[in-house]
Amino acid sequence: MLFRSVIGHHEIKNKLIKSVNNGRISHAQLFLGPEGSGNLAMVLAYVQYLFCVDRKEDDSCGVCPSCLKISKLVHPDVHFSFPFIAKKKEDISNNYIVPFRDAVLNDPYLNLIKWYAELGEEKKQGIINVYESAEISKKLSLKAYEGGYKVSLIWMPENLNIPAANKLLKILEEPPDKTVIILVANESEKMLKTILSRTQLVKIPRLRNEEITNGLIDKFEMEHDLAENLAAMSDGNYLIARENALNVGSVNENFELFRDWMRLCFKKDIKGVTGWVQKIAAIGREKQKHFLTYGLHLIRQCAVLNYGVENLVNMGGDERVFMQKFAPYITHKNLQDYISSFNLAYQHIQRNANPKILFTDLSFEVLIMLNSVEK
Ligand SMILES: [Zn+2]
């Protein structure tokens, strides 16, 4: 992957490029960034730059044999470890490398949910086991095929089980010469402190709205205003922004659905709410999740509107008119309740809750919250 294909993060790219050109390559590094920040994409660009035999000032050449092998994830000196759902006790990541390559080449911004879906194992939790740690140790102790660096990239090391983490720790303590171990993680809280303390941290923050906006324009050639709207709704997570971009038609549908729902709840129109619940129950889980994300975005924007920070609110025509009427019902007292209720509903949908019961319950919560605001 080229640095220029990684969305945003210009300063981090420059730092990484400089460190390679100055020969300051740390033996153990942790690229820590939340989901949708592009930490894996950044590592792939970094490793390609490290191996490129014709480095340019601001990127790898993209055409030398090393670049070509790394861009296809088939370089013999770059080893990939990642969580998998073992079919046999002694399974290692390499047994699943073909689907992993496909998944990453198809989407270097992927998350675990997408990866497990790729394996056809949506409902299971993968781990990185001790056999994989042993494999890393073995691979790193061998001579490099091409005489240069050997890299071990460990994606989602939060999923190392304890024996595997302990074995990895030993490798981190005494890394063989010219080896680089790179951990690519979302949450440092889920990792052993002893591992964290032995790695050099490269922090990848959430993407800024304008970085996501530009990323969406590049990928989808969409209008600037629309991209900006989607970016504002994504909370710095490119995965969410891209998903919403693929469902652009549904933004309007979601708006109408949300506006109707709030009106019915406000009027305490139980019959109307029941009809509305039937409608939303029929649209399927993925769309229900989008709807809740969108609804929560509108509610948060109301809070912003209330604080008078109007220029933060990226909204057009109908939405803006509705929001101005609706915003006074979102107060500093009930905002957190809305956020908790919507987030909980979202999680329940993910866990296959019955949508009719779920949206009926949520409607009553909203009805009570809306009608208990003193004006
Ligand atoms: Zn190259």
C-alpha cells in the first residue's frame, strides 16, 4: 500500500518516512488507533516503504519487486498474525492466510466483525494462540530470504490469549537481529502492560472530519457537501462514513422515519407508534442499525444547536427546519439518557433482539423523555 492511499494523517506519514530514511527502525512498535482510523493501512504503507528499493521522498516507488510483493501481501520476509477461529488445536494464522489476504487487499480498513464474516464465522470470537506465537518466534529466527529486514505484523493483538502473549513477550525481550515486530491494535486496555511497555507507540488518532470528507470524495467522487455531512456523522471512523456513503439513499429515508417517529411519540399517538414500529421492524437489522446511528447523530446535533455553535451543524433544508423545532426537547438533562437508550438498542440489534419489542420499548422511552421536558 502506498502512503498516498492512506486517508489523512499527514504528520504521522512524514514522521514514519523520516524514521525509515534516518535508519531509526524500532524493533517493536505498536500502531494504536481506534476502529476506522486506518492503523492497519498505515502499517502496510510503512512496511512497504521500509522494504522499497527505490524510495521516493514522500512514498514508496510502488513498482519495484519489493513493493509489488508487499502490495500483494506475499513478501517472504513479512509474516502476518491475526485472530482466527481454530478448527484444529494447533492451527496457526498461516492456515487462514488466503482469506486474510483477500479481506485486507479488499479493505485495509476492515475490522474484526468484517474479518470473521469473511471466514463465515460471524458469531464466534477468534484468538491468537500459543502455536502462532511459536511460529512468530520460528519465522523471526530464520535468515531473511531477501537479506533485509524481517517483519512480523500482528493484527489485533488484543486477541492474544495469555500463553500466547507470554510467549510473545519473550520474543519482544530479545528480538533477533534486523527484525521488526509491529502490533496493530485498537485498544491498549485489553493488552498486557508488559507487552505495551516493550513497544514503541505510534498513535493513530481518529480521523478529522475534513480528512474523512476528502477520503470520501476520492473514493466515491461525491459532492463536497454530502461528503462533509457523512463525515460529520461518522465520529472519526472511516468505516462508518464509508458504510453510510454506500447507503446515501437511506439518509433521506432515515430522516423521514426519524421525524415521523418523534412526532408520533410527542403526540403520544400509540396507534401511530405501533404502525411505525411495524414499518421499522420490516427493514432489516443493518438498516435498523444505520437508522439508530443516524438518529443519535441528529440528537447530538440538537445539543450542538442548543449551545449556539451553529456552524458545527451540517444540515440542509427539511432537516434544519425540523431540527430547530426539535432541539429544545434535547436538554443537558436528557441527552445522556438518549445516548444510552440508543446505544443499548443498537447493541441489542447486533445480538439479534426482536426488533418489534425493541423499537416498542425504545418508543416508550422516547415518548416519556420528550413529554417530560419542561418548557
Ligand atoms: Zn518500491
